[in-house]
Amino acid sequence: MTLETRAIGLESLLPEIKDFDAGNQLPHQELLQGVIESLKISGGCLIRHFVSSETVKELNDDFAPYFDKSKPLKSDFWSKETRRITGCMGKSDAYALKIVGNDLWQDVGRHFLTSTLHWWVGDKQEHSPSNPQLNNTSVFKIRPRATAQSLHRDDIIYHVHHAAVPSHELGRDYGIGLFVAGTRSTRHNGATRFIPGSHLWDYAVRPQEDLAVYAELEPGDALMMLSGCYHAGSANTTLDEERQLYSTFTGRGWCRQEENQYLANEMERVRRLPVHLQKFMGWELSLPFMGWVGLDDPICSLTGEESQVGVYF
């Protein structure tokens, strides 16, 4: 088992962490349902062979020039040995198509983060879905002697403060994180640690390090996690191992994006992407009428396609 607790005897307090294999030819719906149920219960799961070794090589090659020019991060939240590349949709087709565009990842986001509003205009009832959208993109390189992050939740950016619940409730989540290993990720070189089940806690409760587990991954493996889980990057106590990790978060379509996709990526690179990914980046209305440009769907200004928007304006 490659998820281990920091203290002996606490395992019985934690929900089970499921370990799936995307490379064993499971039917898509069976894998999807397994991942969804695991996220509801424990808040996170491991997915082996999420991307191929060929994709890992392509990703590492794409981002190598950016890391060559990278500098220490300014915030004290990050160790000075950590490097972070952002604006990834415009820097790597492999990242955009194979990670963000992964069918399993997209379907998990749609399950947890789609909302539909039923509302009235006079005596006519309308039904308006709001699809999930890309929230942020990052690639991390954790160098030797990097210190550990403190445990935290990523949905704090939305000023969320939930009460405890006995089981998962659809609508509670504001985001989902995906972490794909570009190199071997171990407890010793800084593997992400998180507290299973903490997405169900009262948000006033402090995190307990003794309950944290390490998500150890081989290149191409992934950790998927609800953004309400306490988690953090760990210390790299090795002398010669760097840990590289590809990260992305999906958020709700009616919330402001953590990373401003319209300024973070070169428009010529965005225009080369498939339309469904352009929409996922934010060039799509959150129905009924959030995010319009010139009283129209923003995808029209990007692609020139004919508007499909109803007349609400």
C-alpha cells in the first residue's frame, strides 16, 4: 500500500483510500462510478496509469525550458526550493489535451460541480445549467531540502465555511484537484499528503498532522481530491531527487477562476485548442447569462461561431 499514515494506530480513524488502475481496461462508466464513490467517502483516491509514459515524457520535455528560467516563489507559503510554472494551457498541448482534457477528469468534474437553476420568467419556467470550468493550472518542481507546506484547504478562496456532515452532500464542493506525477513521488521527496475524510469535517476544526497520509505515485499516476480536503506538499528530505507534479483544479462555472485564464495564456495558443476546452477555460456562458461579451456567448468572439444563446437580454 502506498498511502501510509504518519502515526501507527490511527488508520482505523480514516476512511479507506481507493486505488484504481486506469490502464487495466475497466469500462469507463465503471471506473468513473468507482472514483465518484471514493471521492464522496474519503475525499481522494489514487489512479494508476492516468497518463502513459510517453505522455509523461512529452510533458516533462514541454516544461523543461520554463523550469530552466524559473525563480523562487515570492510567498512564504512556498519553500525557496520549490519552482512553479503556471498558464499551462498555452504552454503544452500534452497538458491541455491529456491532463485537463482527460475524459475521466472531465466527467468527475461534471458530476460534482454542475449545477442547474430552475427559475421563472413570468409564467414560463426556465432550466439553466452551469457547467464546471478550469480553475487553475500549475506544474511544480520540489527540489532537495524543500520544507513542508502546512495543511490547508484550497476552497478557502471562496470563503467557504461548512458545518460537519455525516456523509457527502452533492453541492458542498467548490473544486476538485488533480495531481499527476511527472517523476516518482515518495514520502521522502515531498509527496502530497492529505487527510482522508476531512472534506466532511466542520471547517472550524484544525488539521491534525497525525492523520495525514502520503500519496506515493509512479510517473503517470494521479491523485484526485476534493478541494475541501486538508492537504499539503511535503518536505523533500533527499539529497538528489526532484519531484515534478502536474496540477489542475476544476471549479464551478459561476465562481471567479483562481487563475485568470484570459490573461495567463497566449490567445493564439488558446485558438488552437478544441472548442470544448476553450469553453472549459471560460469562453462559455454560465447559464442563464453569466460571463457574456457584447451580450453574447464569449465563444463566439473567440471562434466566430454562430450564437446559440437564448434572448434573455
